[in-house]
Amino acid sequence: MPKNSKVVKRELDDEVIESVKDLLSNEDSADDAFKKSELIVDVQEEKDTDVEEGSEVEDERPAWNSKLQYILAQVGFSVGLGNVWRFPYLCQKNGGGAYLLPYLILLLVIGIPLFFLELSVGQRIRRGSIGVWNYISPKLGGIGFASCVVCFFVALYYNVIIGWSLFYFSQSFQQPLPWDQCPLVKNASHTFVEPECEKSSATTYYWYREALNISSSISESGGLNWKMTVCLLAAWVVVCLAMIKGIQSSGKVSMLEPLLFLLITIPGNSPPPTINLCGQTAGSTLLS
């Protein structure tokens, strides 16, 4: 054997040992990386289960300040404009008391169960209208989108009515009321009642000519009704102020709606001076 053979053998042995060490170190690093990835997956799964079960992550969403505020807010959302003007009109149009019987039956059979179903789904899933339906099934996401579109158009429709109400409210601080009598027209010789108002009624004339300010013909577009424009803008400003902080602000505002409804509909000798005016009994009878 040559003299250098031992030296070469040692060098080869050293290379083999180093390669084995490198291989073992690579295996250890791979094991560590696998353990770390497994730990991350486990932590992520625990977070997901916590969110599903209503843990601290889920509780970061906005919530009502108290149960009383939540109940009064729901009453405020339920007692809307329809209860003030639409529901009495439907009762009078469809037979008065006879209309209430099928209404109460459908309310107990359909209305209240759907109401509690909506509350329970919202409390369990805690998402918006679109998110709730996507959570139930991605194919049903269009239902949530359609409900948002409906709410958008209802808001446009209701804010117009609120604008009308604000206009009449601003015009009611005078005696006699401007829609109580037909306006008088004066010319050079004498004074007479407005012929158009005399053919219909004082309230109808005031509604079309003063409040809406419609043109005399469909071929005439007319000008901008500044009074109604200002009232509509005021209605939208109130809505924006009520919703600017989410449920923290809307909950407080909606708590006042049941009180407003009671102040409007309480008959008899109640403190608000508007209910003690002449004709309040006849007005309360129309609402009943």
C-alpha cells in the first residue's frame, strides 16, 4: 500500500462524516419546520373554532349598550311611519275592525315567527344581510343583496314622507292653519275664493298647490320646489347623524321613536298642546 493511501482514506472518511452531518442537520431543520408549520395550523384552527363559538375575537364587533336599548330600538324600528299613517288608512279602507282579525292571525302565524327567526339568525351568525346568506350558502348571497336594494328604495320613499311631515310641521305654527280655509283672490273690484279650491277642498288645494307646487298641466315641468328640497335635505341630515356611529348612535335615536308615536296618538287631556286643539277628538277617531 502506498504511503499516501492512509492520508487519502482519512480525507475520504472526513468527507463522508461531514456529508452525514450535513444530512442530519438538514433533517433536523426539516423536522423543526414541519413542527412549526403544524403548530401554526393548530393555532389557526383554534382561532377559527373560537370565532365560530363566539369568543373574544367575535366580541370585538359593535354591540348594544344594554338589553333595554336593544328592546327599545327594536320597538322603534317596528313602530315606523306605517303605524302612524298607513295602518289606520288600511283599517279604514278594508272594513275597520274586520280588518284587524285576519291581520292579528297572520301576525301570530307568520309575522312573529319570522321576526324571531331573523333575530336568532342575526344573533348566531352576527353578520350583515349579505354575509348571513353567504354563510348559509354562497348560492343564496343574492337574497341578501336584494334585501339591501329593497331597503335602499324604502329609505328613499320614507325620507320623502319625512320631508312632507317636516314641511307640514313647520307650517302648523300659525292660527288658523293654512290648509283650514281656501285662499282668497283679490282683484281691482272685489275679493273671491280661489275657484279651484272651491271645487275640491282646502286641504287638497294646499297639498297640491302649496306643498307639492305642481304645475297646472302635465306638459309644464315647473320649477324646483325649494321648500320641499330643504325639508328633504333636513330629513337626510337627520338620518346621517343617526347612522354616523353605527348602532351606538342609531340605538339612542331609535329609542325616541316609540315616545314620539305615543305623543302623536295619545288622545284626551294630555300635556302636549297640539293634542288639546279643537278637532283632536275627530282626529283620534280617524286613527282608531
